[in-house]
Amino acid sequence: MNTPLLDLRVSGKHYDTRTVLERLTLSIQSGEIVSLVGPSGCGKSTLLRILAGLDRDFNGETLLEGMPQQGPSSRIGVIFQEPRLLPWLSVADNVAFPAGPRRGHDPRVRELLAEVGLAEAREYLPKQLSGGMAQRVAIARGLFSKPDLLLLDEPFSAVDAMTRMRLQDLLLSLVRAHGTAALLVTHDLDEALYLSDRVLLMTPSGKSGAGRIAREIKVSVERPRDRRDVLLASMRGELLEGLGAIAA
């Protein structure tokens, strides 16, 4: 079997005396879309911070194509729940910010803005954008460094339902076009099943309540997917059952 793009092993992650993650393993293949679901407080965002190289205070290791990672990498892009655009920079300069301030003239910016449907907005300031437009800019910025993996922390939760569906389809087309893998944290089970090759259910386990991956569901439904597909509904029921067992 090919070496995974990403291979994470966490034997323990602690905040003071509290164990947040314990005996957790995760691997992602190149080009794969994986969603992580689970109740609030089970360590999903902590796990993303570890994968992004923003938190090194844990017992374990992160491997990128077999090589240990010691901090943030240009091969891993991050897209947050809020766009986090710098208000004094234009859309173009925000997209190119990973390369430094005021780099919006880079030809790659024009290409990415065209891909996310914002070719005419390059000189706009963030205050001139709708919520959906701002998140499209954030997606373009996440792709600017040509990452092999995108980490997305509930990226569509702050927009309305129709915008959310459009952004989901945009993400699918961009991941396919760029050959990028993606790990998505979401509370929306329908979103997870519509987007993903695999859905991982993360739960607080054991006496410590530390987060672990308790269940994996492989989504074998071909794309493009129908959101009303009965197989997706069946998988949603399985995830709800797993979440119900946590709450019981």
C-alpha cells in the first residue's frame, strides 16, 4: 500500500491535568476527502491544530509522506470557520498573504479568484464582501501555496443554507482540480456524507473522556451525489446512532 499523505499518531494530549486526546491514529491518502464529526469538546479542533503544526505539545508524531513534521508547513493549508481576512488589504492581497503582504499581483491570485468566481473582486476590501464571498476568498488563500492537504474547521457554518451548498460544491470542484486532500471538521452530518470519501466519528472515551476515533464510515456513493440518496440517509442514521450512544 502507498505511504499515506498524512499519518498522525497521538498517544496523549493534555491541557494541565485534563487528557484531551488519547490513543488516536489518523491517516489520509492523497486526494482523499475525510470528514471528522463528533460532539463539542471531544478534541476535534485540537486535533486540527496538531495537524496544522500549531500545537507541538503532545505525545506522538505527525508524518507527511513519511517525514516528521515539526511545525507549520506550506504543504498544509488551513481554512477557518470565519474567513479571517485582513480588513486593510484588498481581496487579491489577502489571497496572496501566505507569500507576504501586498503580493496580490502574483499571477496565481488571478487564477484562483477566477476559480472561486471572484475575478472581478480583486480590488475589493473585505467590508465590501458578503459572507459567502469572504469565505471564497479564504478558500482561494488556503490554496495559494499549492498545499497537498487542506484542513477545514467548520468552514461553512456561518453562511445561509443555499450559500453553504454552493460552497460545498465549490470545494469538491477545487479539490478535484488541484488534486488536494482535505480534512473537514463539521457538525453537519449531511455535509460530511455529501463531501467525503470517509467520515470519522470522534468520541470522548474512557474515564478521562479523551477524544478518540470510534467509528469509520466509508462513503461509496459515486459523485456527483444526490443529497436525497437513500444510502446517504442510511449512513446518516448510523452516525446518529453513534452520537446517541455517546449521549446515553
